[in-house]
Amino acid sequence: MTMDYVPRRPDVVTVELVGGSEKRDLELVAYDDGWPVIFRAHRNRLRKALGTTGVEVEHIGSTSVPGLAAKPIIDILVTVSDITAEEDYLAPLLSVGYELRAREPGHRLVRTSARDVHIHILQSGNPAIDRYLLFRNRLRADANDRSLYEATKSALLSDGFDDMNAYAEAKTDVIEAIIARALASGA
């Protein structure tokens, strides 16, 4: 975000989960060579819906890392120029079948009705963008960190997590350690 950037309106200050908290059966499955194909199909759908609004569309999360077991949910990162200008990106995404799931400060999440594709929307310049990409790239390049992350996810799921948000929070320490190693290596 540049210093001269002025948002159209103030961003939200609370977290809104559309539909409330959800219980889900979470499972890890072996890496599927079809995941990049699904990503590319959604990338094309997103770019068509957003036109020039979407600045960047990236495959993130475990399904973007060849060889890594994952929940069978494709995570996609979309950047927009103004997160507060929802009329520029949210309406077009809803019109092509995505559903709003979360609205929180600096982040929106839309997904498919089947819940198998999650689209994380962030504003260009948000530091979280670099962190998502750094983490993904580290897992793609480092077999030890990839194995550690997979073992962590497997252990957490065997503990019986059925809430996506609690499961995601439980992985934080391992994710932060992997990002720290990526930063230290100059990746």
C-alpha cells in the first residue's frame, strides 16, 4: 500500500462469518495432479469475472505444493486495489457462482458452494501476500519443511479437529517457523 493510497471507505473492524461457525469433516488426501488443473480453471473464471480489478491470482495452500498431502480444497489468492471497494470485486464474483464466506479486516473469503475452492481476497501491498507466497515457495523447494508441515497437519487432524478455523490456528507455530527459515535463507 502506497502512502498516497486512500481507501474508498473504512474497512470492516470485526470478523463476519456468513452462515456462522461450521463443523466439517477434515481429512488429508494424497497430492492430486488434478489440483493445478482445477486452479487454472478457476483462475480463468476469476480473471474473466474481475477484468482488470484482480491484480494477481495465485495458487496457494497445500494443494499448490506438488507431493504434499492436503485437504482437498484449492486455495487461491486474489489481490485487488482496494479491499473496501467490494462493489468492484464481490458482485462480479458472486455473479459467477462464488459465495461470500468471510469478511474481516483486510481480507475477504469467497468459496464455491461445494466448499472445495476458497478464494482469499487481499489488497495489493498487504504483507500477508508475500507471506503466503514465501510459505508456498519454501514448501515447494524444501523437502524437510514439506515433510514437517505434512506431519503436523496429520497429527492435528488425528486429534479430531472438525473446525477449519481452529485447525488453521493450531498450525500457526509450525508455519511461522517455516517462514522464518525461508526468510533466513534469503528465499
